Amino acid sequence: VGVKESHQTTIFRIIAAILHLGNLEIQAERDGDACSISGEDEHLKNFCSLLGVEHSQMQHWLCHRK
């Protein structure tokens, strides 16, 4: 395909992270007005690890709009 191996690895990491993000279990709270994600969710841990983002911040901002 002509894509460098280093770029392929980066692309695979991003795709894997997106797939893990799709498997997160988000629990609705307060009649559907709020939500939460378990801090022990393996998919969230893998997502953060693959993208190099902070776990607690991602857990927070996936459930808050601002």
C-alpha cells in the first residue's frame, strides 16, 4: 500500500482505541440526564493506554459536555 511501518502502527493504535471506545459500558443516572463510566472498565483503560491520555480525565470528559 506504500504506508510506512511506523505510520501503520499509529493507524492500528488509533483504530484499536476507537474499537475499545465503542465497547465502553456507560451507565445512565438521574433519569437519563447524567451518566458514569466505571473506573475499572478494561476498555477505558486500554483506550487511554493506546492514545496516551489520562484515565481520570477521559472518564470525566466522556460524561460531561463542557
